[in-house]
Amino acid sequence: MQKIRYAIAGSSGRMGRTLIEAVQQDAGATLAAALEHGSSPFLGKDAGELVGAPCGVMIGADLDAALAVSDCLIDFTRPEGTLMHLEACRRHRVGLVIGTTGFSAEGRCAIEEAAREIPVVFAPNMAVGVNAVFRLLDVAARILNQGYDVEVIEAHHRHKVDAPSGTALRMGEVVARALGRDLSECAVYGREGHTGERPATQIGFSTIRGGDIVGDHTVLFAGAGERIEITHKSASRMPYALGALRAGRFMRDRESGLFDMQDVLGLK
């Protein structure tokens, strides 16, 4: 079978470098293009040199040229950049894997609209382990549906710009849905001062930012005399990259549609 040709946005960043490394290690994939913004000091450099394995693909800023030779674009950048890439993918009929978080409601609508024409995998977390945790949380919440308070605690590196993380929010959504609640009505994001007694239906979020923490997430179910904690900890960014490549393989024979990692993993 022909190798999947990947283009990677934000190729010089922490996630971009991990994606380059993952593509180079995948026998069924090839790096077709590596993209950066027009003022990047990495323009014109061999993308493989970023991970110690030169590959002959030079980092560029010409999005249209990159998509012309690619089957799939992987994007873990910022919402404004991803939405620009989304429109280019529509023009070139190229599938898009979106690992970017922090979109507004309008941004999400734009993604849904584009998915009518091209295949899009859009997930707050691409790691297979995290998506297994989503399923575990659904089961746990249905069992622990009375007498348990729910708190979501997440920690990330100092450079992360959105809070809570997209993964933490998805965890809250999974639990709220299983409990028959609307997260927009029961969520509380941090507490300070005289807050009063905790409402039984509340789902709390706590955010930690510091150092080089790749990503830790815990959902705590606190009952009378016991606590159940479901935790996922990332030691590196490689699980996200491997999940993104798996998403690219999933889209290979699809002409359009909006999917997430639960679709990719066959969990729906």
C-alpha cells in the first residue's frame, strides 16, 4: 500500500518535532511537507535535522505548495492558524487532523462546515490512552451516579495558553453526559473566598501550570469514606503524535466527515 504523505504545521515547535520523529519511524508514512510561519528562523532548514535525522524535506511557509503534495495535514498549533489551514485544506481536498484546542464556538462551527467537504479528525487529545480513559469515565460516572462529588484536576507546562485544557473539558463533558447534566450549567472553574457549601451536582475544574509537565489529568469521584481516581499522565508527546498518525490512516479512504478519536479507535 502506498505510504501516506503527511504535512506538519508548526514543524519547529515541541509537538511538530515529535510528529516529524513519529512520521520518520512509521514504515507506512512519509513526510511530504513541513510548515512554519513566514518569519520563522527555521525556514529553509531540513525538517529532519530538528530530530537529528535529515530527510531532504525543507521547512517552508507556502501552504498551498505543501498541500499539493500531501494526503493529510496534521495541525497542533493555535486556533487562528488552524482555521486558516482548514480553508486551504478545503481548497486542496486534503484531510486535516486537528489537535489544536481552545476554539471559540465560531471556530468549531467552521470546522463542522469544512467537514462536509473533507475528512477532519478533531479531538482534544489524540493519545490512545486518554481516549481509553474517556470510555472508563463514562462507565464510572454511570455507576457512581449518586453520592459522589466530581472534580477534574489537570496540569501542563508553563507554555500552555488555554485553561482548562481541552482534554480536561472533554473529561467533564463525558462525565456530565453520563450523569444527565449540562456541563455549561454545573461546571465551576476554580474557587476562591467564601464559596459556600459545594452543590451536589457541581463538576469542578482545577488547573496547574508550571515547568515542563507534558500533561496530567485526574478525575476524582469523592464519596462518603472513599475516593475513586482515574488518572492519565503523559511522559512525552509521542503518544499524541502516534494517535495523530493513526487518525491520518483512518481518514485515508474517507471523502468527508467530522470524526474524533473515539471514531478512529472504533469505540462508538
